[in-house]
Amino acid sequence: MPPTNPPFDPKDHLLPPAQRSPIGPVVGIVIILALLIFGALYFWGGHLKARDNPENNLPLIQGDASTTIQY
């Protein structure tokens, strides 16, 4: 008589459910928010510097009206 296999129970071969840690998404959100805040402060500082220092702006040079071509 051939040997018989015991009945197969799929629950015996499954791994236990993995423990889900919420720390990964939280760290990702914190990094993204830090980068957004840093970028906003960088551009805001550049805007304030350009506004407070008008000598960096190019002067307005008027064109010479006598050199215009008339048809």
C-alpha cells in the first residue's frame, strides 16, 4: 500500500501577517514638507533682496526717436 499524504491545510504554510509600521510614510511627509518650506523661504528671501536693493535692477534707457525709420 502506498503511503498517504496528510490532508493539506493552507493555513499551516502561510507566514504571519507583517507588522505595518506607520513611521515610513510619516518620515516621507516630513521630508517633503521640509523641502517645500526651504524652497519657499529661499525664493521669498530672493524676492525681498531684489525689492530692497533697487541698484540690481537694470535702468530704463529711452530710445532715440530721431533714428526711427519713416516710410
